[in-house]
Amino acid sequence: MYIEDIQFSLWADFIERDYLDGEFKELISKKIINGATSNPAIFKNAILTSPAYKEQLSTLNGSAKDKYEALAITDIQKAADILKPLYDVDDDGFVSIEVDPNLCDDAKGTIAEGERLYKTIGRENVMIKVPATTAGFEAMEALSAQGIHVNATLIFSLSDAMMCAKAFAKGIERAPTRTYTVISVFVSRVDRLLDDKMALAGLAQGKLGIYNAARIYNIISTMNVPFCRVLFASTGVKGDAYIPSYYVDQLIGSACINTAPLETIEAFVSHADKTEKLPLNEEEIEVYLLSAKQAGIDLEKSLDTLKQDGLEQFKEAFSQILKELE
């Protein structure tokens, strides 16, 4: 844990082969991070820009997706092995891999792929990442019921977060072993979409993403789903509107996780802010969200737009990888 007293974890939102052999191990040994996450965009950047994959790629046959999976699985296995000592002492030690984003509306396909990836990777400290769609909720329940750890991703709204929690609660009831799940709430994208509108309405910028995430954290915490935590994602800052560690600084709370890009982690650790910020007062959250609504900002519609955009971005990243590997 990054902050042991409140069980606050910091995970690296980055995977790349050379990094796993170097800086990744260093961050773990310094007790800065205790987990890792990946997504199609992260793997696209790694596989298409790093020379570290060329040797293995030259040995691969089969379809473009077969090649992608072989490369990604090798990285996930390596990360899982490095993290396993943490997992063995119940200090997280998880690494996540996402199912094919094109399966986001296919429950059976998502379940089958999640099962196959988990079995092929063969590491118990792997989390299968599933997007928060109607099909995804079904898959989350089915996978967690088998004892497969699941990372529910692309969550922007409270309603989607609650659907994930309910799916996990049902699945974990049937799980043969202790099964861990996380509900990944995306934060900074909310402000990037709506900050200009907030400014025009005379409201504070850089707050809507925080308040939305804090509300989700508060409600999910009261649902008491066993071994399920809120994970704050999309916590990097674009541009210079806020300090680089802004979305980590503001979301330090008990029994939650923040997964962040390496530069964000470096900025956060450098000023050593370990002040607990969550939970935020419910009345404070509601007053701010009401002021946004009264200013004509349709938050729920905006959050749904962000989710759909996120799904399309992951599909596009995945498509670009496969096109290059054909």
C-alpha cells in the first residue's frame, strides 16, 4: 500500500516490456506502486512504438489478433510474476488486461474471452477488464462467480457503478475462492469535457470530475460488497490547467485505488501529499452538482457521451494494433 494506515493503493496505468524489466521493479521495491493496469490504447502505444516487441513478433504466426494477444499476454505474465510477492501477502499485486473492446455488447463473447484470457495467462493475480455496458454487467457477474478477479472499467456515472457493484455482489456469492473486484471510475475526462461550460456558468472548474467520483466512492462504500473497491482512473492531467498530480491529490481515501500514468505518479510522490481527502461531505457534493444542473449542464447525458467515446477510442486503438500486425 502507498498509504498503509488507510489502505490507499497506487497503481501504474502503464505497460511496456522494457519498463517492466526496469522502472516497474524499482517503483515496487520503493513501495510506491502495488499494482498495474493496461488498456488497448496503452498496448497500442507500447507495441507500435517500442522495439522491445520486434524479436517476439518475428516468431509469431496466425491472425493479427493472435499476434496481439501473444505480445500482450507475455507482458501481463511478466507483470503478474513481478507483482506476485505482493499478492501473496494480500497487498494487491494485481495487473489488468482488457477483453476485446469490440465485444462490449456481447455478454457471451465477453465471458468466453475473459475465461480464455485468464486461463491462458495462468496467473491468479490477473484481473480481467470488462467495460460497464449491459452485456458487461452480465459478464462481470459470470466471471467473478468463477473466482476470476474483475476490473470493471469505463465507469462515469453513479448508476453504472451501482450496476457493477450489484453484479459483483451476486457473482462473489457463488465464487469458489476469495475474489477481488474493482470499479474503475474515470475522472479527468469529465472536466476536460465540461470545464469550459462550468466557467461560462461562473462555476469552479476542475471540480465536477472530483465531485462525481467522490459521490460514487461514497455510495459504493455503503454497499459493502466483499473485496470490492473503487479505483480512480483517468487521473492524468492534460495541459497545464492543474498541477500534474491534481487528480491523485484530491482523491486520497480509505480502501481505494488510484491508477495513474508514470509522470503523474512521479509528480504525486515528489511532493509527498498523503492527506486523506475522502469521503467528501454529501451535502457539499449535492450543492455543487445542483448548481451545475441549474446552469443547464446535463451531467448524465455528458457522462453517457464520455462512456460511448471511451468505448470508441478503445475500439479504434485495438483496430490500429491489428491493422499494423496483419
